[in-house]
Amino acid sequence: MHTKESGCGFFLYIVLFFGMAFCLCGCGKNNSADAVSAKAQAAAERERQLTAGTVTISGNCLGSYGTVTDCAFEEDGQTIALTLTLPAIPRSDNAMVYLFAFEPYETCEGSPDFDREPVACAEKAKICEFRWTYEESQLFQQFVPTLLYEGIYVPLAPGVYINNPEAIAVNMDSYPQAESKKGLLLDPQMIDTPLLTDLNVQHAIYNIPLSLITGETTNALFPTISYVYKGNTYRFDGAVIASYDYLFSYLTDNDIVTTAIILNDWDEEYPELIHPLSRNKNADAYYYAFNTAEEEGCIHLEAIASFLAQRYCGGDHGLVSSWVIANEINQHQTWNYMQTDDIVFYAGEFEKALHIFYAAAKRNYAEAKVYFSVDHDWNRPDNDNHRYFNGKALVEAINYAALQKGNYDWGLAIHPYPDPLTRVNYWTEEYDKSMDAPLLTLMNLRTTTDFLKQEAYLDRNGNVRSITVTELGFTSASGEKLQAAAFAYCYYIIDANPYIEAFMMNRQTDAPEEIRQGLAFGIYEADHTDKYILDIFKYIDTDRAAEYTDFMLNIIGADSIEEALSWAQ
């Protein structure tokens, strides 16, 4: 436990010392000496009063006594200002409040390790203002105000992040404006071919599994990329990165708004990237929780986030406008594996990873959007958290964890599939449309939008957070016309919802592993043969939409689009 007072705590004593020295030297007239003495006495009395405080709070209770109301860059982009408010002045060993920086993997609650120098200090007051010069290493850190109490530093409030990293972004351009909400999970074999360009896609989404990009290349034409971060050198596969460079540049050049999904798959070469509670390789798990609990893994994750955000912030390698961090994280046994049923702990560990990618993205592209995703298991009453967490409960827990460190503008990506996934005629069943609905589908999207409209979930500007459908598809196994009708109805529902920004259809081409499960989601078959849905997808956001979608009304049993949309209200 670090108990020594920092040098910045002595300025009152220095004032007193020099005031006394001035007097002893006999310099100046007697009235000048008297004035200096009076000032020194006043300073000493002020320090005594501030040290004594107006209330006595035990060390154990100080941790939540104060509130940090802001921690942000000032206009110069070099100074950070943090404001701490206190109900009253608490007693401590001296007149100062000290501000310490902690890494994401470090514990800031209870009795944290204060064996470090404070980044700033200030005199105790009901409103304490701290200012210091920013260092790049502080981007992901949390800042904890403390008192020196009975010889040890004691936190006064939870640690908070810098809440406006966009203030120093490399790219300050506006977010790209798409002509519609129509998006697609891409087939890379169709890039730069009419099979993609003819579809008039406005939004594209693509996966980035970490095992693909980390490590050295075996392709001599694309040498390994070395990236130095916090004194460590991290290596990225030059050939794989070159393929992403081409993809994201192509999409940017064609005015397609691009979203990337960061996936932490199993990697024998870099086990430190996987959370300690996720390191037993699970046959049922596709992806694993990020390691934000240990120094090595957390710093490596920061390096990856920084590398990707820098590379794809709109320069020579294209612009990734939005990032989705992990996949369907409420499914913690399959899509973001961790051995726990403690939703508060799980949310806290994930939120640290979410913030790392958020801060990196906003530091490089001011308008970047950063999401986490949940599936359709919204609030099932029979769920015991063993196989999965309810999406609603997890959003609550992540929001709580984020608010403890200062609100920031994370977004929510939803996957409102029918239940089961093979079902296509989702409109034939009634759904609970309250915020407590057990299942989230297209017919009750207000379940999520109404939930996020609550004051406790609004972003920093008091607005409803960004919501997007990053995955949703319908199988053609029961008929291509039925698939096309389901897509068309789906698109109209999402397009009519003002809170949903985009809809990424799953997927451009049938995936063999999904076909075996009866899930032929593609616009094209596996051999790139067209399906009936092709023209519906192509024209649905144009003035020829009705020409291609009128057949849908007969299939869903509605007389008009307006009537059909009313069913989903």
C-alpha cells in the first residue's frame, strides 16, 4: 500500500515556509512582514479546516461519497479536466484530493494498489477541479479521486474514463449517409463483381476473427506488420490485413457504409487474449470472452483495437464506420464463452473490452459507432443464466457497469430472428409487445426501442442510443417466394422504425454449414445461382419497390403495406 504523500500535496506548506523565511530575513517594512505573516497564518488555518473537514466518513464508506460529473478533453485537445463533487468536506490527513490512473485490468474498488504517483491533485472542496496534460497511455485508463485517510489512500468515487476521446480524433468527417437501411453480410468472392454491385447495397458487414489477423505471415509478398504499443511489438499477418485493406477500401470507394465485427476465436498462439474463465476449449463454443482481467491480455487487446482503428479510420485502407464487439454476447456458452452464471461479473468484464474498442475507434474516427449484440432471447422467465443470459438483463448490467465509469455512447445491435430459426412466417403468431417480452422478433421491435428510450439508457446527449439490426435472415428451405416475402415484410417494418439505423441481411450466399441445419439464408445459393429474393432485395429501396413486393401482401394476408405495418406496432 502506497502511503507517502505526493509532492503536489505540499504547496500549502511551501507557502507557509517561504512566508516565514521572508519574515525572518527582515526584508521589507514591518507592515509587509505582518501582512506575510497574516497570510501564512490564514493559509495554515485554511489547511487545518480543510483537513478537519465538516464531516467524518469512515474509510470504508468514502468509496461512493463523491461523484465525478465530467472527465473530458478541453478545447485545446491536450488538457483533460475532471470535476469531482462532494456533499460536504470529509475529514482526512491533509487538505488535498489526489487523482490516480488505473489500467482496465486493475481493481479500483475496495483497497486498490496505490503504489504510483497521482496524475493530479487539488484542494478539497465541494467541487474539486483537476486538470492535467494528456498522455496517449491514458486513453483506456480510469481515473480515481482519493483522500489520504489514516495514512493510506482511499477512493472517493468509482474510476471514470475520458468521456470524449473523439475530441482528439484523427478523422473528424461526418458519418457517411446511406440512401437506405439496406445492408448485407458479404460474400468476399463477390467483391467487385456484378453479383454485388447490382444489388445496390448501402451497408455491408464483415467479420474479423482475431486469430486470422494476429501473428506472422507466411506469404513473402505481404510481410508481417509490426505494431509497437506500450513498448511491446505486436505482429499482424500482412496477407490477411492486405485482404481487409482491399475489402474496406473497395466498400468505401463505392459509398457503402461498412461495419466490422470483432470476434475472439480460439487461438493456441495467443491464449492471453482469452479470459481466464474461458480458457478451457469448449466444443460448443464458437467464440470466447476477451481477456480484460490480466495485464498481458488486456494490453494486447488494446494494441489490436488501436491498430485496427488507426488503419481503418478513413485513410488509404478505407473507413470502417461502425464496430460490433463480439457476437450475441448474451449467449455466453456458445458465442462469447465464459464459465460463469454471474451476470454482473460477466457484464463488467465485457464492458471493459467494449470500452477499449470504443475509445480506440473514437480516438481515430470521431463519428465511429460501437455496438454489442444480443439475440432474440430477451426476457424468458424460465432462464436461470446457466445456458444464456436474457438480453434485457444483460443490457441493464452493461449499462450499469458503463455508467459507473462515466456514460459513453455505446450502441445496441439486435438479432430479432423468428423462433425457431427455421421459421419463416413470423407474422402468424402474436407476440408480447411490452418491454418485458420474453422473445424479441420483428413483430415487437418496440420491446427494445421502448426500453432504450428510458432516461436511464439515453446517451450522453440525452438521445436514444444507436440501434441496428446487424444479423437477420430467412431460410429458403420452405420455399423461395416465402423467403422473399419474409424479407420484404421485414425490410418495411425496420424501415418504418425511426430508431433503427440499418438492417444487415444474413447473408449474400448460402453457407454449407447452415444449409445442413435447414438455414439457407442467402440471396444466392452456394454455387452463386440466383434465388427469387434477388430482385426483391435489389429494388426494395427504390421507386420500383411495389412492382417487386406486391406479391408479399397475398402471402402474409394483408390488403396493404399500411395494414401489415400496423400488426407490428
